[in-house]
Amino acid sequence: MKASESLAELAGMRGREWEALQLGGLKTLRDLLDWLPKRYEDRRRFDAFPAAAGGVAVCLKGLVIDTQRRGFGGKGFYEAVVEDHGGGGLSRITCRWFNMPFMQKVLATGHEVVLYGNPKEHAGGIVIDHPEFEVVSEESRGIHLERIVPVYRNISGVTQRRLRELIYSALEVAEESSFVPLHDVDPTYPRIEAFREVHFPEEIAQTEAARRYFAKEEFFLQQLRVLWRRARHADLSGRILGKQTTLLKEFYQSLPFDLTDAQKRSVKEILADMRVHRPMNRLLQGDVGSGKTFVAMCAMLLAVDSGCQAALMAPTQILAEQHYLTFLKWLTPLGVTVGLATGDRREEVQNAQMIIGTHALLYDKVEFHDLGLVVVDEQHKFGVAQRGKLIQRGVMPDVLVMTATPIPRTLTLTIYGDLDVSVLDELPAGRGTIISGVRVKPKVSEMTKFLSSQLEEGRQIYLVYPLVEESDSVKAASVIEQYPKWQKRFKHFEVDLLHGKMPAEEKDSVMARFRDGKSEVLVATTVIEVGVDVPNANVMVIFNAERFGLAQLHQLRGRIGRGEHKSYCVLVTDGKKPEALEKLNILAGTIDGFKIAEEDLRIRGPGEILGTRQSGIGGLRFVEFLADTALIREVREIAEKLLREDPSLVKHSHIKSWLLAHADVATQ
């Protein structure tokens, strides 16, 4: 069968199965083989029945010796007791399925089963709730037993066992010549062979090689989209800005400090971009506290001096207002008018030369007369479409996107490969040192004593918690629960509460009090993660620190050390998980955001770090390979070579057709 043929033609396909596969999006032979396993079970050997909960999933084989339905109504569950039949009947485990009464029709006493799930202790025994399972029989041997077996994402109406059989049949009849990729990234590895090894490997190592092959294909197309977009952007005709530098020079002269060399270098790179007859498309990447705001200010002054408007979009109202106050402070003396546009505030928007705002900038209530420069702060907080919508409010404006989350080189190539990159790799002078430490279940009395000593010296403190209010499902402290306790401990000081569920006006008021020194202690959630700049605040205690990612902890820590005072970041944890302690000790050992980003990538993977809103990552299936520097560089070079040899893709019209068909992705 050819890759494009309908699955209805596959031998042995039943009518209901065909309908179910169609509803699941699988219509052709290619679709079916592209339905790759989510994991594998080595059914040549099975795990021993656990005597205790171990926190890791196990794959077991046993005999169902008893089943019964327990409970009533919506709280009922179906229970099956499974015995380690091959192990002499000495071990048993209980499996439970809640609110699934149909289970009694598919699993019965006497069935031999393969189970997969996380064991936990309950009422003196070991149970697995909602395990994946498969009933086996003599007919199962060959495809389903005594080999490494693929396990797939479920398709409603097709059992796991039947899906495996259909894919096995598809591989037997697939015509190799019809499974040709858009561009062969590995001529030594036939594509159909990669399909065979990813679905039915002889050894687990084969699956890694096969998945790497498909990752190369996927990343090649992703890199090709990025480079194609970049080439098309270079052909666009924009305006020339930045010829006039009067405001920039006045700004430099008004500063009571000198910009860092990295800031000056970045401004020069931006200036060079703005003076070219194509729209600027640049990423400004800098660590926490590296001074991105001042670089953005310089770029916006160049736009204003060229006679057009500039807009800066921030992800939160707190950050937008922080920027607004900073811009007013430094630019009002230069005669530059600055406006603010958030969800419920409008300040001087009508005739402003610069407008700072949130998502409100995307809508018609904010009018631009000639938008020449768009700055997007904390780019990773926005989707691609939002950035594009703001750009469309001008006529081919220059674009500067900023992120305070340092990104490893491989991810920069993947996520922002169409942008030129400026890096702020040094911090401004006059910053206090930050001492970070991990504390496992510290005594509250000792912590209070240390914090009080800092308050008595006139400093301010952040106390950060992961939850707004208590939760039955999450074992972690909340600000609402802890706030009154800290009020009692610091009865001689002003203690305020801040979290994301508070009304905007109340949040603004609390933040203003802390910024102005009217409150000394802020009990808060991660709402303070970005944009809060209080130089007098020199202590941060992060409770349940193990619940946060490294990058987020680094962002939070960046709220202190912004003044001249020595600062302290205390990471409080229960110490139960060794991997959590490893993560926290990494943070305590360095303030280098790029090193932290590399470690975060290693520990959590790129999908967790970046989420799915990022350009170029939302649809990727092989995000685990984004940390593979060699692979990313290899496919980047293949894509560059292709476009270098055939810039208009005349000789590769099929690839050009594919790119044009994906223009919604390629041009965003």
C-alpha cells in the first residue's frame, strides 16, 4: 500500500474501526504509521509485585482472582485483585477504577492481564488506581507478549491491542518508495526502517535512534520555516529610522550613571537595524537586572526622534505600570510624552509619543497615529498571534522583543531563529551581592529572628508562597493562611498581602505602599515575579521552593539585589525529594541565568520550560531533542545549505509548496 492510500483498504480493517480512526484523525496509511508510541513495555520480563509504594510506575503481569463493584452512585468504583500468578501466588495487588461501571464488562475473574501504573499504599495494602491494562491470551504472543511492546495514545473505539495489530499489518504492506520525506536528512537510514524500529523494536536503543531520525525531520522543517521567514522578512521594505539621535544623546547625558558595555553594544546593534531599509526584527536577551528597560528606552527614543510613535507591551498591569513610572521619571525632563494603557487605566494616551501598556494595546480603544516601533517585554508570556496583532497596528514597524529568561543556544535557534539576537551579559554597577541558601524545614523562630534583624536595619522583605489559598489536592502553604501569622510575628512592622486574585486597584495600592516604603513586609505569590523594582528590598524567602522551576526561582530572586545592600534569598523546602534538593542547590550555587537555564533545560526539558505558546514549539512532537545541540546545529546547517543553493526553491518546488501551505506559521 502507498502512504496516501485510505486505511479503509487495509486488510482486516473493520467498519467501526475505520470510523473510529477517522474520528481520531487517522485516515491514510501515513497517518497510522505517524501515530508513534508514547512509551514501551518490555514484556520479555516484568517488574516484581511491589511490597511498598515506590513512587515510580511498574509494569506487572498477573491473574485476576477476584472482582467486585464497591460503593454506590457517583462514588462507586470497580475493584480487581491481581495475583502474581507466575511468582507462585505469593504477591497480590488491588486495582481500582472510579466512576467506570463498564469495567465489569471488560475485566473479569480468570483474566490474565498486563498492568501499568503507580502503586500506592492504602489501608495496609498496595493499590493502583486507574492502571492501564490489557487482557492477554495465547493469541497475544508474537505482537503483544514476549517482546518490547509499543503503547499508544488511546483512540476511542479502538483497543490498544487492536491498534497495535493494525499498525503491525500496515508495516507489512507499506510500500517503501511512497514514504519519502520532503527532504532526506539522513540518507543512510531508510524512512520505512525508522518506522519499523520506532513501532516494533528488537531493543529499546533502536527506538531512540528512530525517534532521533523523526526529530531531525521535524526540526529540519521547523528550521526551514524559520530561515524562509527570515529571508522573506529581509525582502520587505520598511522605513528608515534612527538618523536623528538628539534625544538619545540628551538621554545619555541626563543619566547619573554610565550604561554597561553590553547595553551600549545592544543599542548600537538596534540603531544599525533601524537605519536599514527593512523592518528590524531583534531579540534582546538579558539576565534579571541586566538593564533591558534602558535599552528599550533608547530604541523608543530613536523612534520618537524620527517622528513616529513607539509602543511597549508588557504581560501584566503591575509590570506595565512599573515601566510607565520609570519612563516618566527619565523621559519627562526630555520633553517626551508617555502614555499608559491597561485594562482599566488610560493615562495621556491620546497624544503620547510613547505608549506603555498590556494587551489593551491590541485593541482599537488605543489609537496610534504612526506606530514605528513595537517593543514586546517578557516575550515568552505572549503568544505569537498577540505579537503579530500589535505589529499590524503599525505600517511595517521595527520590532524589538525582550526576555529576562535566559535561553540556551539550541532553544534560541529554534524559538527565535528568525530574529537577530542581542545579549546583555553583564550587570550594571552598584548592585548588591545576593547570598542564596537552601533550608530544609527551618525553625520559624530562627527565621523570624533573622528577618527581624534585617527589618530593624531599615530593609524590606518578600515572603513568597506558591498558593493563594489552601488546597486539598496540593500540599503547600498559601498566602491567605500565612499572612495573619506573619502579622503577629512582625507586629511592630507593616505587613501587606498581595496575590493575583485581588482586584487590580487593590494590587496597585499594595504595590505602591511597598514601593514607597510604607510597608516593610510583602507576603505574596509569584505575582511579583516580573517588573517589581524596590531597591530597598533585600530579603526574599521562597516557601515550598521545590514547587517552582529553576527559571521562575531565578526570576523571583531577581526582585532583590537591585540596590546597594547585601541581599539574601532563602529557599525553604521539605527535603523529601533528592532531585528537588539538587535543583535548589543549583540555584543557590550561581546567579548566572544562562547556567541556570541550561540546568533547567536538562532537568525539566524544553516543553516544561517554554510551554506550548512559543513560536515554533507548540506543534513539536519531539521536544526532548531540543536539548540536543548537535542535532539542532546539524539540521540548521542542512536547511541553510538548501536555501543557499536554491534560495527560491525552484529545484525543490514540493518544499516551497509545503512552506506556502504553512504560511500561517511561516509568516507570523
